Amino acid sequence: MSAAAADRPRAVSDIGAAGKFLFWAGVVLLCAWVLVPIYLLVVNTLSSTAEVTAFPKTGIPSFDLGSIQFFLSFQGVLKALWNSLLVAVLTMVLSIAIGAPAGYALSRFEFPGKATFRMLVLMTRAFPLPLLALPIAVMFIRVGLDDTPVGLALVHTTLAIPFSVLITFSIFSGIPLELEEAAWTLGCNRLQAFGKVVLPLVLPGITASAIFAFTISWNEVFAASVLTVQNRTLTAFLLQSLSVSPLHLRFAGGAALVIPALIFIFAVRKYMFAMWGIANR
Amino acid sequence: MNSKTLPYLLLAPATVFLAVFFVWPFLQIAYLAFTTEGGFTLQHFETMAGNWKFWPTFWNTIILAAIVVPLQLVMALTMAQVVAKLNTARNTILYIFTIPLGLSDLAAGIIWLAIFEQSGFLNSMLVGLGVVERPILFLGYQNLWVIFVAVILAELWRATAIVMVILVSGMGLIPKEYYEAAEVFGAGPWQRFVKVTLPMLRPSIQTALILRTIAAFEVFAVVVALGGTTLPVLVGETFNWQFALQDRSVAAAYALVILAISIAATLVFLRLLRTPKGATV
């Protein structure tokens, strides 16, 4: 930017200052576009139940915990929160346990069928995956997994596996094979070399992709609503009660969905671009 | 364990999992949609298309995607360019831009509900500024277009981040020399953007468009949170046929329609934005 401005010697500082101001005004505007709606949700959540339906609104929270108390004491909310957490943790564990070995195999070996497997993983991208919950619901009734956190976690794992395979693939690819080979020559077998050399190096990346799987499950609405009846997750619970529940319940519920997600995105922010960098290929 | 069988052992869990929870349910959906008591039929598709709600639903979904996705591409390109120009506070601003990436569509719908509902923040502002005298009922069936606008804003707000992240990581792959060469030949900032950035970014734009378009066809929770059933969309109708109308075959037919337009969009983008051979970085 500055180099281009230097081509025009006259009034450089003027153009530069005005351009800079416009640029930063744009940046502030874009940040406000992202942050203000979240702030407004927080305002509603931190207001008493009467204030939420009152008019006009000031846009300043009264820090009344009425809405939150109402939300937490509402029939079924705590159970829904617990179910969401349980399903998300199960999804996280399953998607890494199943996805990471595949990612390792893709990064370390050349073998017939590799291209086919990659194709299968990439193909899942072109499919509206949550819709597969419809036939899976029938399948689960047959095997007794219907309306269970485990069943839903299995479906959410399907959503998360393409990501965990591709992410772990790129993480393992970033570790030079020579490090592993050095461990082998020093007397480690494959498993020991993996545990002592590779694992400590990839652990942060794996954690990031696990957290990513957690948020996929935590946020998923459609499959959760299809597959749970008595054991609703928070998203399914909120969706079902949207048309009948009071506003303050919806806003507090929205905040309950948003806050953990914010924390998790903050935790994995460093890896966000590494993850989507591979998603390009 | 030798290195012949090891990769297959590592891939086995993921392959089995995808076969059971991706390939099999997909075949099940096709079977449900095309058969009745064991024989082939198009009856379920006729029931689906014969319902008065089908075509409005279909076009609502297509028009929403056709408006949202191009706007998102423009916004994301702007944000990515802004990030590329930043020296100070780059990481903070990048984090703020990516926040919506971690939020669920349901939460986004609830957040924009806080703005658009009758006692919400938009009405508070309009009345406060004296633009209108009494709060307007924005999200009623009389104002279908306002619901449309609200859904578009919520989708732009929530899902532009993913496009931006893909583009930012794509821009990181463009060699600096290309820009320097363009500058030597006298290209201004806009020319550099059109002649260097856009062509080099082609694979990333392709990935982003495919991912976003498929997700846009799956729009559901945002619409339900903002408009209930006033604005029908394809996934919402799928849900409706599965539960309210209890016809799983028609629901499966709907799912296949979503799948068909998703695959069609993917093929169009693959063809339109294919990278010429030998032109990769």
C-alpha cells in the first residue's frame, strides 16, 4: 500500500492519512458487525424476564440474573445441557480415535486404495450429511440406540470425521519422517517411536481438532432434533420450544449455546488457518 | 505388523464407520424415496411436488442461497484483503472476524431475533430516532420480505467467516514475487487484486463456494428461529414431513432433492472454476 502511494510524490501524506482513516473506519465497522449482535444477545440474557419483553430497550444490561435463573430452572434445561455436553465429548473422543489413525496412514504410507479413501472422505463434503439422520433413526430403533446420547454421538462423529482425518493428516505431514526413523535406529519400535517422538509434537494440533469436533457436535441442530426425543440436547430442546417458549428462555438458551463456542474458538484460534489451509486441497 | 498391512489396519475404523453411517444411510434414503412395498415408484416425488408448498419452498431455498453466497464471497474477499493489509492488531482482528465460525445456526437465528422481534433492538432504535411511532411487527406473515432480509443478514453474519478463513489461508499461498512483478509493471492496487489475487485464489474460491452453497441449501434453524414456519425452506419441509406429517418416504424424497441440487452446484463450481493444468503454485 505504502509503495503504491510512493509512486505519486505529491500530497502523499494527505492521501495516506485520509486512506488510513477510511481503512480503519472500515475495520472498526466490520468488527462492530461481528460483535454488536453478540453483545445484544448478552444484554438480553443479563436482563430480568420483564425487561426482555419491555419496550423500548436501552441496550445496556441491568445485570439481573432473572432470565438465567428462569432458564436454568426450566423443566428439562439442565438435562439438555448435560446431554449436549455428553454427546459432544463422545463425538470428540470418537472422531479423534477413528480419524487420527487414518490421518496418520495417509501421511506416512503409499498404498493401493489411498486415492479411493481420500475420495470417500472428500465426497462426504458434497452431501448434506445431517439429512442422513433420517434413515439412521430407523436403524437405531432396530439396534436399540434410538434416543440415546451414544447414537447421536455416532452421527455427529460422521460429520466430524472428514475434518479430523484431513486435519490430522496435515498435522502428521508436518512432522518429518526422519525424526521417526532416528527413533527406530535408536532401538524404538514403531509404536514406541510414535509415542515418544511423534505424539508429543502433534498433541496440540490433535487437541485443536478434537475441540473442533466438539463444537461441530455442540452446534448441530437437525440430526439432534431428529434423533432425540426424551434425551434432547440443548439445540434440539431450543428448536422444539422456539414456538412456545417465552423470549427470555430463547435468549438465555442462545447465550448458553454461544458462550462455550466462543471459548473454544478462542482456544483453537491459532490452528484455525492451518486447518482450513488443508481444507483447500 | 509390517508396513504392507499397517496402513489398512489404520484406515479400517474410519472406512467401516463411513460405510455404516454415510454410504448405507444414503442408500437407505434412495430406497425409501423410490419404493413402495418393495416395488419401484415415483409416487413419493409426485406427492412432494404436488403439495402446494413444494415450489415456494424450493425457490425460497434457491433464492436465499443465490443472494447469500455471492454477497458472502464479496464480503469475505474484502475482509481477507483488510487482514492482508494489517500490520498492527492483525491477530486480534482476525480472531474477531472468525468468531461467528464457532456459532451454531440456531444461536445466530436467536441473536438476530433479539434485533428483529417486536420489542427488539431495531424497533427500539427506530422509535428512539423518531423514524416510526410504534414498534413494527417485522417477523409476521404480512412482512415475508422482512423475514427474508433477516434470514439473509443472519446468514451473512454467521457464515461469512468460514469463506474468509478459506480465502485468507489461500492468500497465504500466493508468492510475494507475483505482486512485486505486477508492481514493477505498473499495476495499481486494484489491478493487482484483479490480475494477481483473484486468479491465484481460484482453488480457494472454488472450495469456499462449494462448501458454502451446500450449507446454504441446508439452511434450517436460522429460518425457524426468525420466522417459524412462515418462510418454508427445504430442510424445514423435510423435518415437517418426517414428524408432523409422518411420511418418511416423502421426507426422503425431499432429502434427495437437497442432495441433487447440492451435487449440481458442486459440479458447476468444479467446472466453472477449474484450475488449468500446470497452473498451481
